Amino acid sequence: MGPNGEQVGIVRVEDALRLAAEADLDLVEVAPMARPPVAKLMDYGKFKYEAAMKAREARKNQINTVIKEIKLRPKIDAHDYGTKKGHVERFLKGGDKVKVTIMFRGREQSRPELGYRLLQRLAEDVAELGNVESEPKQDGRNMVMVIGPTRKKTAVRQEKKRDAERAAAPATEADPAPQDEAPENEPAASAAGEQE
């Protein structure tokens, strides 16, 4: 194949190398298993650079699913529960999954229904932000439940980007010029009048 993708046909290797040298390009074998093997005239350095740039863009746009973890105890105080619930809400708003773990100790292990009720209560409290992906299940001394966000991380990221652009737009507008202040002599004159 030629440098612009045109078909050249079957050419001896020596002739193909001579054509590549004349065009100041590289002869690259693109299909070695074909009969006869297919080679192309191209700038191999440029080809590798463009491939690396495409791979970098793909990695940049890739979104990693993150699972955040919150640990609770069955006998949690109301204020502590509110704090933990706030963390779960923040994670779900950010588009992350949340793994909620209840840790049982000692005699608490004989009352798994306390942990189950606590997890159900948490799931109901954050129902508008996420839904239960994995129902509560006992895992040794722990009970685990996974809550997934209702909004995808890409949507959250795009919304943050739009908000940042909106916040930057008013800052770039020209601020009105400050009003001319009163001349400095007038306050001094009125102060002199008060002293007399």
C-alpha cells in the first residue's frame, strides 16, 4: 500500500524499500499472516505518536468505579448515625458506590436483626440518591450491603464541569468602575469648621 492508502499491488521487497527511501518514509508490515504479506509506506514515528495520544485520551475519559466503605455498629447513636448517613449521601452524590458494613462484637452476633433493620433504615433514608445493589447479608462477624448511585459518575462529572464554567463566566465580565470618591479637601474643611 502507498503512503495515502492506495493499492500498489504485489512488489518485490527491494523495490518496496527503494520506494520508501525515495519518499522518506518507513516500510511497515501491517498484515504478516496474509499471503502475500501486506506492507504499507508510512511515517512510523508519527503513527506511534498518534496511537499514544489516542490511548491517553481514552484513559483520560475512562471513569473508574470507586467503592467507598462506611462502617457502623448495631448500637449507633442518633447523631453518629446522622454523620455516617451524611457521608453516604456525599459519596452517592459524587457518583460512587457505597459498601455499608455493620460490625458485630460479642453478644451482638446473636442479634443480626438489629443490623438488618439499621441497614434497611439507611437504605430508606438515601433512597432518592441511590438504590440497594446488594441486599444485606451476614459475612462472619459483619453484615454487608452495597448501595449504588442513581446518577452515573459521568453525569456528575459533566454537571460539575458546567457549574465550574458558569462560575468562571461572571468573573470574566468587566466589573463596573468604582464611583469617584469625594475630594480629600472637603472632609478636611468640614473638620476645620467643627473645630472653630
